[in-house]
Amino acid sequence: MSTSPVVPAHDLLLFEAKWPQHSAAKAQEIEARWGLSAVRYYQVLARVSASPAAVAADPFLVARIRRQRAGRAPLLRESAEHSGLGSIASSGALELPA
């Protein structure tokens, strides 16, 4: 069983500051640097941005990351509902239908 590489939070925040918009080039760079898919990158980024250390390091960047994530939540919820997989809770976890 392989594990995901450990990405230092500081490196992740610096990268996100340099690449604020999602693009194919950004996804390729994420894969090349850390061997992560874009989906996994954004999961790790969300976890990092929830930490008090990240807020202390760069409060404006963390606020932008959180705003972008909050803006995508309705789209993710709608996509999950149409896929038949249930809905995504506010925590971001996938709820499977009973």
C-alpha cells in the first residue's frame, strides 16, 4: 500500500500564493512536485488552511483559500446529488445514500 508524500504546509502555502487560479498547468505542476492529483492537493490544502499556524503565517492567503472553498461547496453538493452518491455535508465529507 503506497502512501501520499508528505508536503510541508509552508511549501503548500507558498505554491498556492504563486498559483491562485486552478489550471491544467497548475495541476501538472502539482503532480510533478509532489505526485499528488489536483483533488488530493486541494484536500490537503483545505486541511492546512484550517490550522491556526497557517492563519498566523499568511492570514490573507488562508482567507482567500477558505472563501474559494466555501464558494465551491454548493457546486460540489449539486454534483454529488446528481451523481447519485448523496450530498456533501458542510464538513466536506461525502454522505452516501442509505
